[in-house]
Amino acid sequence: MLKRIRIQHLTLGMYLHEFCGSWMDHPFWRAKFVLKDPKDLARIQATAIDEVWIDTSKGLDVAAGVTSVSREEADLQIDSEFALLEDMPAIVIAPPPPPPAPVAPRGRLPATMQNELKVAASICSESKRAVVSMFNEARLGKAVDSVSAQNLVEEISDSVTRNPGALISLARLKTADDYTYMHSVAVCAMMVALAKQVGLSEEHTRSAGMAGLLHDLGKAAIPLAVLNKPGKLTDDEFEVIKSHPVEGYNMLKEGGSVEDSVLDACLHHHEKIDGSGYPDKLKGDEITLIARMTAICDVYDAITSDRPYKRGWDPSESLRRMAEWTKGHFDPRLFQAFVKSIGIYPVGSLVRLTSGRIGVVMEQGEKSLTSPRVKVFFSTKSDLRIPPEVVDLAEPGCNEKVVAREDPDKWRFPDLNELWSGMPERPW
């Protein structure tokens, strides 16, 4: 049985199933092991992680009287919270922007998902080259070309305006080798989408996009052997990784070409609401709005992406896990707005429908967070692949609905990303 417990109740002999937090918050490259070494216990207790999941069928249980939460209880609570988002009014942090001009950016009309995916693939390819160049220049001590960076932000912002799901979803398909660079592109796109969701002005939306693009520039100062290490980090290596916000801030500050809000997001995107983050252990409103936004987008892309040491989690499952950490980690209202901006079942999520068919989410529904368009392709009743069929769960008369999230690692469908994108794996 899985139980969620506070870190102070973790003892030797327990089977550690999962950390309740991003793997960026601790030096362990794996969970799922019996805790035997007192040094490992001390290292875990020294991290910013507050809670863990243990499996009592494989190790010791908690002592009598210790508070714990079962997986079923946790899932029920999160599903209830997500369901409430449907009926909540728009979450607006700032005054809404003026109505958009009748002509879409760069003269294009609002795009369908499939059309925008093709444009987004081109933007991803162009963006990767630009960010690689930016990081290489930073390693040489050269200032960021703010004009080129702003042009890139505008290209990404235009795509998000036409169809929010396309570029955000496609940028997730990065390889482990591409991660450092394409992570910047993905976070930029999500920051733009989140800024629009909470009603930031066009000027502040551009700033949010720039913050997303540049927030991890400090990783240019991290030795590649540490940054891309496929195994367990030493404590010293983990401290080196944690230096990247300060390194990036110093790089951008010396360059003198970016605004203060972008500098702040670079320095403070690893701060947490409860004050357990770094580098300054800020808490609550001490953390600026743009830094709190960046923290959410940064973690979501990190945990949904393949890394040298870990496969990415399913998008929908990632939101569920992030919801468990919201109390101490993220700004709850901003996290709710983030979920609204990408959907409870983001594009690429593997889901089971009422009929027992399994499908992958292709696009968000226009009116409902729980009724996306799904491409079904597998029958659990016959345990066989079936001809792909697109099911719009929001369509009048549709009797299907999502009844469960599915774990892609359990099913290992080799063409999962091609099914929702209609394009070859990582087409950029």
C-alpha cells in the first residue's frame, strides 16, 4: 500500500517509492529502493522535500499514530480540486488586456492545431539554433543579444496566440541531449500562455516570455559533465547545479540589456512559497509574480521531459503530482491558472475512456477542461490496437468521458507522440 508521509517520519527499512517534489529538488537520480543507509536518510532529510511516498508492502510501515495519506485519498482530493476548476471564474491576477486587434499576429488567421504544429516545428528548429548560440556566447563571456532574443520571444508568442497547445506540446518532445536548450523554448511558450491566462498586458506578457527564455542561462556556467550526468549526483555536484540561478543573474546583469523583472525570474525561479527554495529562501509575496510563474512552468517542463537520468512523466500525471506539492511549492492561484492554460489533460496525455478504449489527447476542448479531443487507438476489452478514431468529448451526444489517466511506461506504445501530432517523432 502506498502512503504519503512527512519526511521526519521516514526511517530506515522503509521502501521509498517516490519523492513528493521535482527531481530538481534532491540529488537522488532514482526513487524506489529500500532505505538502508543512514547517510541516504540524512541526505533526504537535508533536502527541500517535505513528503515522500512509501510502499508498505515492500518495507516498514509508519509507526502507530503517525499521520499518512493513501494514494486513493490523495487522488480523490486532487481530482475534486481539478473538477472545481471547471466552474471557477477566470483566474485573473492583473487587469485584463484590451481586446485583440482583428488581424492575427503577422497576418495569419487563428490556426487549427494541425496547421500550427507544422509552423511550431519550424519555430522549434529555429529556436534551438538560436538558444544554442546564446548559451555558447554566454560560455565565452559575451552578453545576450537582447534584440535577437526579443524577436524569438515574439515568434513564440505569436504561435501561442494562434493555438496555445501546438508549440507547448511539440517543444516537450526534446531529447535528453536537447534538454537544456529546448527547455528554454518550452518555458518561454508556457510563460506566454500563463501570462495571457492571468490577464497580463502585452508588455508584461513579452517580459514573461523573455524570462522563460533566459531563466536557465546560468546553466552555461555549469560543467557539462555535471549538467548531463546520467547517474546519482554527489552533494558537491548538486550544489554546483544549484548555483545556476546566481550565475545566470550575474551574466544578465553584467550584460545590462534585460529588464529587472527578467533578472529577478532568473535569480528566483527556484524559490518556493514556504521559503524552502533557493538561493535566498524567499517566501510568499516576497517572490515576485514573474518568478512564481517561472517556477511553475520550469518544473512542469522539467518533469515531462526526458533527462539523461530519467524518463519524463506523462503530462496529466505531472499536473497531478504538482498539485500534491502546491501547498508549499507553488502559488496555488497561479497553479490553477496554469492548469487552465494547458488543460487538466494536456496534449499528449494518455487516457482511458468510458468504453474502455485508450487514446491520446490531441487538443483541448474550447469550453471544458475535462472534454478534450482524443484519438483512440487501443481497446482494453480485446487487448488489441484498433483503427485510430478522433473522439471529441465535448460534442453534443458524445457518451464518452475520461475515466482514468494511463501510464505510458506501462503500455509503451512506440508511436504515441506521432498519434497526437500527426508528424514523425521530434520533427524539428
